[in-house]
Amino acid sequence: MASIVRAGKSGQHGFSLLGFLFVGGVLAVTGVVVAQVIPTVIEYQAVLKAAQKASDGSTVVEVRSIFDRAAAIDNISSITARDIEVTKENEKVVVSFAYQREIHLAGPAYLTMKYAGRSK
């Protein structure tokens, strides 16, 4: 009886071909989605940097002009100077923004990412 138990435990371990294909497919789909999300995160960082630069302006027109120049340099297409909100807090100009990006996944499915931020 001990030899039967020992034979059952010494079976092979590892992935089957079907398991390997399933894991590979999940990793491939995840990789495609991540590859589409990364550029939006990089653009968000550029928008945040442009908002920070724009907060150096003293008037609304000047702030929007600075933001437009920074957006042209960093190739920002998701938001324009008209979309930013310019306010003053404690005699300091604050630039805030909010926008969303959609990534088409398949059929009617989309991944929607909402970005918001403000200058310091």
C-alpha cells in the first residue's frame, strides 16, 4: 500500500500545453492594454508639468499662453489652455485641470481613465 501512495506523489509537475496557452494569452492581453495606458500616463505627467509652468504667470491670459507653449513643446493633445481653470489662492496662481482618455479594448468595451491635477 505504501508503494501505491509513493507512485501517486512522484507524478510529473508543471504546465500543460492548454495551461501554458491560457497564461500566455492573459499576459499578451495585459501587455497590449499596458502598452496603450503608458502613453496616457506620460501625457498626464507632461500636463502636470505644463500646469506648474503656467502657474508662474500673473494674468489668466499669460497663464493660458504659457500653458499653450508648454503643450506645444510636449505634444499634449488631450487638453488645451481653454480647458484649464485658473484661480488665485493666497496671492498665488493655481492652475487646475481635469480630463479623460478612452482606450478601445474590443467591440463595445472601452477603458476610461480620468485624470485631474493642479499646480502646487
